[in-house]
Amino acid sequence: LATLEAGLDPACKNINQVLAERLMEYDITRSVEMIKGQRRKEQYKALVGLGWTHPRKFDTFL
């Protein structure tokens, strides 16, 4: 999830809906509410921040 979000434009609106759609491409079903819950966590925010600042390092988490 963090990998997908890090790949999005930070100005993207409706990020939760976009992430839900992207996850479906991988046959992963998550509700928007579940995604919101994950995105609130500090650890998740740190992972997304790492992906935006160091994309090559972030690829190792895939």
C-alpha cells in the first residue's frame, strides 16, 4: 500500500479511492475505511515518506 501511494502524485485527490482501485489490480480487496486506517499510522507515513525521498531504497520493500 505504501509503495503504491509513494508512486502517486502528492497532489492527487481521492487518494484512498485511487489506492483501493490500484490494489484491485493485484487482486487485493481493501475498503476505503481499511485504507484510511492504515494511512493514519505513523509507521505507514514514514514508509510513504521514505518512498518519496528515496525511491530506489524503497523498492527493496516490495
